[in-house]
Amino acid sequence: MVGAEVLPGEGLLRPLPAGGNPTGAGTTERAIAVVDEQRGLLRFHHRTVTLRHLVAAPWYELAMLRLHRPSAEDLARLLATAKAADLSYGEAGATKDSPLPAGYRLDHYERRLSSNEGVFERAVGALRGWKAHVGAGVEIVPDDARVTVGETVLFVIKTAVFWAAAPCRVVYVVDEPNQFSFAYGTLPGHPEQGEAAMIVERNEIGEVVFRIVSFSRTVDPLARLGSPVTRLVQRQVTNRYMEAVATASGLAP
């Protein structure tokens, strides 16, 4: 065989015997084998290229979910990237308003703390110091981050299998005599899109209530594949936030 023809629509080469006649004893079998081999190579190449593109894609480079804890260098790079980025959703500050925006999962959690003296102040101090997150096992990067508008942080957390370094930015703070709240929104590289608000309020009879209000949707492909598990982890972490603030307020766990 000294030549080849291109199969229409496939871009595969079918070998031709001398004279250009694609028939002849044994030629059909050999041509089928060559074409099948090329198809197999193309399937392998497609899977390899797809995986390479997946790993090299910007969202993955921003370290949504990892099998190992990000290094200090990775965290520094991620934080620098996050500081230069815009929020990954369009409804910044929407946790102040009611109703919450459509197209997201909407969550409301509430924990009544106490009307004892000092509980409100301790609960506010816990929020100011990120103690809800730290008490739930979330590492805050940088460790001297403040709860102020515009502050960009990474929430580093380990689930049963994956590590996540989730970038967020504080979008508003409310500081009043009987209420303290702040909200943080997601940045590119976070496994989810949306916003969460943490609120401590003291009502007219002196009772203190801690609430978390959020809207979110999952964007990380791995997290979406394990959506029920992801949702369970989210609820567990949120419950830990509630317990951590209650403990920091002086209530028995």
C-alpha cells in the first residue's frame, strides 16, 4: 500500500493499495484494522485533552477542591488573585433585603442564645473575630483579617475527602446598639456562588438571637457531581457556626 484516502466526516486515513483501488484481497481487513486503531487513538487523545483542559481551566487553577491541603505559596497566590477579582454573583448585599434573589438555594438558620447580661456583646465579639468559622474548623487566611467592608479572605476547610480554599469578600457590615451583622460574598474560585450573612440581634425583651441567612448555588464541577454530599457538608458546617457562636457567648455546648 502506497497511498491513503480520508474518510468523510472523520478525518481518518484509510490505506489504499497500489493503484488507488480500495478493494482487493486482504485490503478491506487491513483498512478496517487501521481505521479502528486510529479511532481508538482519537478517543484516547480526546479524553487526555479534555482532562488537560479541565485541569488547566481557570476555575480549577483557583483551587476549588483539592485532594491535599494548599501550600502556603498556593494560598498566597490564591489570595492575591482573589483580591484583584470581582464578586462571582450579581446580587451583592441582597441578604439585607427580603425576599432573597431567585435562582439560588435559600437558607435561614436561627439559634436563640440567651437574655443574660453580656451575651450580646460576647456574640458580637465572636463574629468580629471570625470565631464562628474558626470554631467550625475553618482556617481564615490571612489570620489577621478583619470584618470590614472590602476585606478579602480565604476560608480553608477540609471535608471528608477534599480540601477547599474558598475566597470571599466582606460586602457589608451593620453595627448598631442592638444588632451586629456582616455578609460575605463569593469570589471566583469558590465552589459556590452567593452570599451569607451572620446576624446577632437583641430584641425588646433583651433576648439575643443568632441568625445565618444565605443564598447560594454550586458551581464547582466536582461539588456538583456530589451534590447531596456537598449539601450535607454545607449544613454540617453551618450548624457548627451556630454552636461556635453559642459557645463563644458563654453558653454550654
